[in-house]
Amino acid sequence: MAHRYLRVATASVALLVSACAAKHVPVPHAQIFFSIVQRKVLTPNDCTDLAAVEARLLDFQRRYEGLAKPFEWKFTRADLARLMARLEEKALAAAA
């Protein structure tokens, strides 16, 4: 029975990611946040009903708001360009 609530919560997370995208919140940040939510809040999967899932999510939200810090990205566009070039070189070498 608990897996049903996990499915509902996971669907809710997907809706929140969509909402973040609509509000121009960078989706990678939202995905990172929701992966944390799934790992730390939803993974125990021991809620007995939807109200328990909601309470757990709200408790986590209050706690996370006090602890959260902005993500410091160290992977730049130049890093991405180098990675993509390296991957393309490997693909071409494998095809040859």
C-alpha cells in the first residue's frame, strides 16, 4: 500500500519540476532538489497514507529551507565543450 503513496509523491515531484520550469527556475537545480527529496524523504516508503507523505514533505521543506545553500557550479560551458569534443572523438575512433 505504501508504494501507491510513493507513486503519488513522485508524480507530485514531476509536477513541481514542471512548475519550476514555467517560473524560469533552472530545471537542473529543481532536479537536484527533487532528487534530494526522493532520496531523503520518499525513499523510506513507510508512509501509511497521503497525509503522512504530505507531513513528511512539509517537515523536510521547513528543515531544508534553514540549511539550503545555493549550488556552486564548477562545470562551465567551456568544460562542456571540451567534454563533447572528447566524446565525439571517441565515437569517431570507435566507428573507424
